[in-house]
Amino acid sequence: MLRKFFWSFEDLGWNLKCRYGFWLHGPYGLARVIEKMPFRYIVKYLRKYGAAVSDTTRIERGLIIQRPDAARPFKNLILREGSFVGYKAILDLSQPVVFEEYAGIGGFCQVWTHQTTTLIPPCPENRGPVTLKRNAICYSGVIVSPGVTIGENARVGACSLVNKDVEADTFVGGVPAKLVSTLKS
């Protein structure tokens, strides 16, 4: 009983921090508050500001969000049933990021939906949504480039760079990621 009281009091504090951060610094201020928030409140506040997140999603503390939308900061984030986002993961929300059922990324992973192709003005960008299909897993330190789809039941080895689509039921790894083996169903 006492624990629930303190959790509701703590929740009120995080609500005020989110409102204040969004009001004062815009979507980046809100993203900074989410980064510091305990994991038990992250799903609630991602939903409140536009994300579609399942109740069974697990998001570790330290989620870093890049390029949130001005009006609905997290509208491009879709995390379905049983999905997982590891500690200090970076999610770029320029385009949709979709984790289907039971898909996940480990700690320190980066999911990018935009990439600057040159530093010479006007600085064109490659943009594209990123999708992790059902049961796809990226282990720690993986970097996913814009426009990539990681197939169903696929695995990406730690510290890999995924710059092309990954086929279903495969294990890839390396920089850039290449086929290591085919997984048996």
C-alpha cells in the first residue's frame, strides 16, 4: 500500500518533468526526460506523447530518442507485443521505427531512419523506415541504417552494421553485416 503511494507520487513528478521539458525545450527536452526516467514509467509516457507501445513491451532505462516530431514527438515509434529495447539504445524517429511481435534490440544499439549523404549544402539525406519483423533480434552494439528490414526470426551479431535488408531465418554479422549461417526452423 505504501509502495503504491510513493510510486504514484513519483509518477506525478515524472509527469511534471515531461510537461516542463516539452514546454521549455520542445520535443528534445521531452526526449531528454525520457532518457533519465525509470523503466516502469517509460511506456506510459511514450504512449502519452504519440507512440504505439504494447503493454508487454520492455524498455530499459536510458532510451535516447533522436529527431522527435514537434507536435507528437514519438508518433513514429511502434513497439508491438513482447518487443524489447535495451539499455542506452538510440532510436531515430525521422521515419517510422517498427518492432513487430517479440522483436528486440540489445543495449547500445542504434536504429537510424535518416542519413546525411554529404556535408556539402544542401546536405541531402537518405531516409527510410526501419522494421524488425517477428522474433528478429539485434544483439548489443548493432547499428541499423535507414530503410532496412530485418526478417522474421533473423539474428544480427553484436557490433554489426546492417546496411541492407536481412533475410528471414538467417544469422548475419560483421561490418557490413554478411550472412554467417542459416537458422533452422
